[in-house]
Amino acid sequence: MARGKHPLMKCRHCDAKAVVNMRQHKLALCGPHFVEWVHKQTERFIEKYNMFTRDERVLVAVSGGKDSLALWDILLALGYRADGLYIGLGIDGGLSYSDESHRYITEFIEARGGDLTLHTVDVAGIYGASIPDAARLTRRGREKPCSVCGLSKRHIMNRVAREHGYDVLATGHNLDDEAAVLFGNAMVWSVDYLSRQGPVLPPSHPGLARKVKPLFRFYEREMAAYAIVRGIEYMYDECPHATGATTIRYKELLNQLEESSPGIKLQYVLRFLKAREQHGLFAQVREQLDLRTCPTCGQPTTNDGACSFCRMWERVNDRRIEQGL
Ligand code: SF4
Ligand SMILES: [Zn+2]
Ligand SMILES: [Zn+2]
């Protein structure tokens, strides 16, 4: 199941065979002890970074992939008040990617007795076009619809959290995601992103939810192992538009480094956060960020007037009218 596993490797805590060997922690564990370890670690991260309390309501953005379903599973197991949010992007890629993703989420809920709250937002149904169609119509995504997609997902997550009174918005970003994004931001010294990237992002506007990443210290393969041990069926395929993405190339590079220096990815992210906090790196950038309020949707924006999301969907609708769609 996990790279580096020795056939005779035993669990650190019992005589059972280890199912996962985490070289960066020098720790091999059997299934039940691994699940216990993941739960304890997540609880520790939630408290250490002041993510949320048991009284607060958490909205988990679920995509049908292993990380977000694992996150929902862990939060429920730990007794947090966690509901799900699924955004139907209308991505096909030949195998009806979005429908498949939704099916895994429905199965996840059914396997837990069906008594979970899931908010579903169908982008095409609400805004008039799927993400790939919107990208085509605005020519914003001539090659890939990712910028339209990212913009829309951020807006929708904020909107649903606000409309339903959630305190916190949780995403399933793991360490591999965080390290690759940090690497990308540091490659081009994107100080704006470097000033904000982290496990907790406080709300920039009243009424917005705090954004948290409770899994940000777990390696991707640990989350895959967790999903398998817990019997969580998940969407294995990446979004068809993810192929060739820069983040994937950065992940591969960082994995090569990790191979020869176990733990380097974790140190890279943790030391960045520590240096930023201890030395106030990029603090000025954060303070200078001039956020205004979009007059159309009420969400924060650096634009004068309507935010990028509202402008983009206005263009989509203009094109739809022009083209009689
Ligand atoms: S790769 Fe990610 S951002 Fe791009 S279209 Fe797919 S889900 Fe959206
Ligand atoms: Zn054990
Ligand atoms: Zn707006």
C-alpha cells in the first residue's frame, strides 16, 4: 500500500503487520493504529493552529477525492459538527468526471447511514453554464478552464458558508499540495500569495468563514492509505484538466527530493510558516492589501467595482445572449 513498506515490518504498537511506513516520522503502523494516529494528529493540528472548536459549524468542501472524503470522515469521527459542500462543475472528460465524483460522495453518505448534510451547488443550473463552457465563452480558459474554475469555487464556497452560517470552511489540502503551491509561489516570488498561504486564513470580511486546512501536515500517500484502511471509496482519477498542470510537475520534483531526504517536504512547509511568523515576513504585504466590497455579491475584491467572479459571469451571460444559447 505504501512505498517503502517492508514485508516483515511490524506495527510500532502491536504485533500486527504494518500497512504504512512513514519514513519521515520513522513510524510504521498497522491499520487500526494508523487510523488512531491520524485522528490524534488531526485533533492536535486543529488545536495547535486554532482552527476551530467543537461548538463551531464546519463546512467541508468535498470533491469525491480521497483527501476531502478522508477529512470529512476524520472530523465526524472526532465529533466535530461537519457538513459537506459539493460543487458540480460540469466537467466531463469522457467519463463524466463530475457525475462520478458526486456518486462517490453519495456513497460515502449512505455508508454512514445517510444522516449527513450535503449542500450541492450545480454551477450550470445556477449560473447558466458549466465551468468548461464558461471558460470557452469568456476565452479565459482557451487551454484549460482552471482559472474560471478556481475563481468560481472560491466564490461559491464563501457564499454557501455565509448563507448557511458556517464559522469555518475546511478543505482537504495535504502536505504535497501545500509544498507544491509554496514551491510555485516562491519560484516567482509571488509575495501576495506567500503572505497568505497557510493552514488558517482568517476572514477578510465580516460574515465570511475562516478557511482551514486540517490535513496540511499529512503526506498525500498517508491520506491514500487512510482512505483505503477506512474503506472509503473515492474518485481515483484526477480532473482531466489537471494533466500537465505546473503543480503536478512541482509535486514530482519535490517527491524526488523526498526520496533521498525523507521529511524534506514537511520541513520546507513548516519552516516557511515558522520563519514568516517569527520574522514577520510579508507582513507589510498583508497590511497593504486594499480589499473592497463587490457591490454585486458583497464578497471581498481588490477591484474597483465588481469582483472578478461577477465580471466573469456577466461576460459569460453576455456571450450566451449574443450566441443565442
Ligand atoms: S484541474 Fe482543478 S481547477 Fe482545473 S478544471 Fe479541474 S478541478 Fe477545476
Ligand atoms: Zn498496531
Ligand atoms: Zn462579486
